[in-house]
Amino acid sequence: MADPKGFLTHDRELPARRPVDVRISDWHEVYEDFSAEKLTKQASRCMDCGIPFCHNGCPLGNLIPEWNDLVHRTDWREAIERLHATNNFPEFTGRLCPAPCEAACVLGINADPVAIKRVEVEIIDRAFAEGWVTPRPPAARTGKRVAVVGSGPAGLAAAQQLTRAGHDVVVFERADRVGGLLRYGIPEFKMEKRHIERRLAQMRAEGTEFRTGVEVGVDITAAELRERFDAVVLSGGATQWRDLPVPGRELKGVYQAMEYLPLSNKVQEGDYAVSPVSAEGKHVVVIGGGDTGADCIGTAIRQGAASVTQLEIMPVPPRERPAGQPWPTFPILFKMESAHEELADRGGERVYAVSTTEFVGDADGNVRALRLVEVEGPQAGFKPIPGTEREIPAELVTLSMGFLGPEKGALLTDLAEVAGGDDFFDRRGNVARDKTYMSKVDGVFVAGDMGRGQSLIVWAIAEGRAAASGVDRYLSGETALPYPILPTARPLV
Ligand SMILES: Cc1cc2nc3c(=O)[nH]c(=O)nc-3n(C[C@H](O)[C@H](O)[C@H](O)COP(=O)(O)OP(=O)(O)OC[C@H]3O[C@@H](n4cnc5c(N)ncnc54)[C@H](O)[C@@H]3O)c2cc1C
Ligand code: SF4
């Protein structure tokens, strides 16, 4: 503990967001730079607790007090070593994680928690800038071949760990670019895609091979894959979206968030000059009050929407921890993400406790309005409140109401058949796995959203690392790869 009084002398401080007017006129990340001097003060707030709850809050078991101390002492080189020891991609989590570690920080019991996520991202950004993130190819090759299906954070983490363990790893991705939801779900203003590119350069130099535009189950069957590879990691995500089957759903202009957001990301990649589904000049309604909804808001505003309204069926969440969600659990609170700030600035609204009853179309089959009704809370089964029906303008609607698990396409149905029954899937419809992350099919492992359902990047990386450890032991009889998920760790979010 470098500064025993750090938490008494310094308040929590985060970098400012760029002014709304400025940031919505481009697609760059929203935060201003943060000086090294300010950051070391933030790191010095860490109390180096005897029982650091932040560790347990983090699914990766990040060694948070250690790197806080190293940053305070400006030993950045050692700090990145400690950070990389548990996390392959801190540049993703440092920007995108909701930070269950901060919710669990002991300082958070009666004061503002340590700015752990900011310290994390500054360590990795500096490491890249200084040229310290170099390829780490294995000293020896095993001659074993591993196929990884899907290139989101789970697949990338598994692939990097297995390549470094000496196996020949091929990552198959059906999209035209590598990255999963990091690439085509998360907008540029939350994480610029250059961060993926520089990490992929490291992975390629280490020997990981990527094959894009290949849908496993269609372009190459599950049987062929098992024949050609000694082990397989399934990390295809939970891409089956929840729909809203109300009258008018078929109208033009009603899209799933994951039909809308990737097109915008493709504009940033240079594939289109303008998104084929643009919000420009339109009244936009975003259905779903979560993070995906926030991404739709920020995207629609940058595209020049005439108005944006967000609808949520749940009541407004509390602003402070309610008694039922005590420290160190991850609380569900009212959030003011950058996109919400932009929405408020543009005069848009977040409307809670409402349910959509119908989409209304014009003579050409385009959506022009949305009918909604106020509802009672979840305990009352979201019962409509009579007399509260109303219509709002809606020329573009995005549905961001969550995901139901992995798609049951050719890949998973073929493997389920090999497994000889429905128990290939768990009760929630995700791919079932044992403690080593192996599915019911010998040599076929599963990591990330495909096994745990819709979740978080930090969990995907943790599971990719854990599954890699299982694969390595399966192929080699033993493993030096860490198995980062502690037996006591439970999903907090
Ligand atoms: C819009 C949006 C925003 C989000 N924002 C955040 C955030 O800010 N922070 C956070 O922590 N989490 C966020 N999440 C959740 C997070 O992105 C996911 O939990 C995480 O990406 C899951 O990683 P994964 O590797 O398991 O799967 P994914 O990232 O979903 O990657 C799966 C990949 O597998 C590919 N694939 C699927 N089937 C096949 C096949 N048969 N053959 C070949 N390839 C296949 C898919 O094309 C995809 O590229 C967000 C999710 C969405 C939808
Ligand atoms: S719980 Fe908070 S104060 Fe304690 S070691 Fe972790 S980051 Fe530091």
C-alpha cells in the first residue's frame, strides 16, 4: 500500500466526457485524456485490503491492489505484467466492463470506490504506446490442432491461451471480420475498432490463424471439424434475439438492434458511405432500457435522428443501492451512460413502465407510429393500466430486449445428435458443459455466451481462458494454463 492516506486525501475522479455537441459530430470514443498525475492519485486511493473484495468481484480474478500499487509507484511495466497475468484483453474490459470489481470494492461501503477500470485502461494503453505488448509465441509446438468457432472475446481469449500453450489454433468466424460483438455490436464511440486490430496483430504474430466468412455447420460440418482437429472450442455467442410479436411487427422500419448496429459499424469500417438503415431525420423509438438500447440511442443521435425515445417495461431503477442489493453485490441502478446524457441533451426521453401494444403503418407499409400503454410493476405481471394508452411517432424502431441463447443451427443440432439427446443443452437452452468446460461431446468445449447465455465481455474472456485450460489438459494430460474462475465466484451480473 503505497499511500496509506490516499483514500482520505483524494476523491474519486474520472476523465471528463467530451462535450455532447462535439462528440456526437464524430464517432470517436467519448472520454477526454486523463493525466498520469491524476491517475496515480486515483490508484493511491486503494487500501490494499487484507481481503480484497474487488478480486472476487472480478470474474477474471484481476490482481487489482497489486497493479494499483505499481501504478502509484509509476512502475507501469510491471503493472502491465500483473494485468496481463489474468486478463488477455484489458483494453476491451477497461473500456466496456460495467466493473463488478468497483461494485465490490471495500471503499464502496461508505465512500466512492477506487476507479479500478480507469487504472486498468491507462495501464494497457500506455503499454501499447510504449511498445511493451509484443508477440509471445510458444517455445515449442505440440502438433495438436484446435478449432475455435466464433471470434468474440471468448474465442479470442481461448485462442490466445491455446496458441501460447503450443497448439495450432484456427479461429473460424462466419462474419467478414474478426471480433464478434466487439466488432459488430459495440459502437465505435464506446470502443474504437483499432483496439481490436492491434491485438489481432499480436495474435497473428504468435501463430493464431483466422478464417473469416466460414460458418461452421454450413461451410464445414461439425463432423468434418472434429475429424480435422484434435479439439474444438465452441464460442459462437448467444445471438438468438428476443422478438416483440405485436400487431405491425412486420412493418418496414422495425429492426432488431443487431440488424441495425452492425450496419453502422460497417460504415466506420469503410464498407458503406451511409448506413442502409439510417436514423437520419427520423423519429426513432428504442425498445429496451439496457446497454444495447443505449448503443442504439448513441448511434441514432450520431446519424442525425429527428427525435429519440427509449421505452422500458420495468419501473425506473433506484439511484442508490436498495437494501436488497447490498455491498458487495452488483446493483441494478439508474445509469447515466454517455448515450443517455446525449439523449437528455437532445430533448429525448427515457420512458419507464410502458409496454408496446402495436406498431402502426402508413399506406406503403412503413412504420409511422407506436402504441403503448403504461403497466404496473413486475409483481403485478406488467398489467396494463386502463386509460393510459397513447401513440408516439416512430419511423425507425429498434428492438433491444435481450437474447435467448445460442442459435440452434446446423452446428449445434448436429452436435446434439452426436451427444444423443437433449441434454446437450442445459435448462436455459445454452450448451451444457462440465467443470472443464467440455460439452457432452468428447473433445468439444464451450466458452462465453454460448455456454452461459447473454452475459459480459469480462465473463467471456474468463471462460475462454478457463476452457483453454480444459482443452490443454485434455490434449496434453496436464496444463500450466491458469483456470481463472474461482470455485466460489458466482456471476454477479
Ligand atoms: C449491442 C451490444 C452491446 C454490448 N455491450 C457490452 C458492453 O459494453 N460491455 C460488456 O461487458 N458486454 C457488452 N455486451 C455483451 C458482450 O458483447 C457479450 O457478452 C460478449 O461479446 C460475448 O462474447 P462471446 O465471445 O461469447 O460471443 P460473441 O461476441 O457474440 O461472438 C460470437 C461470434 O461467433 C460467431 N459465430 C456464431 N456461430 C458461428 C458459426 N456457426 N460459425 C462461425 N462463427 C460463428 C458470431 O458471428 C460471432 O462473431 C453487449 C452486447 C450487445 C449485443
Ligand atoms: S477492494 Fe478496493 S480498496 Fe480494497 S484492494 Fe480492492 S480496489 Fe483496493
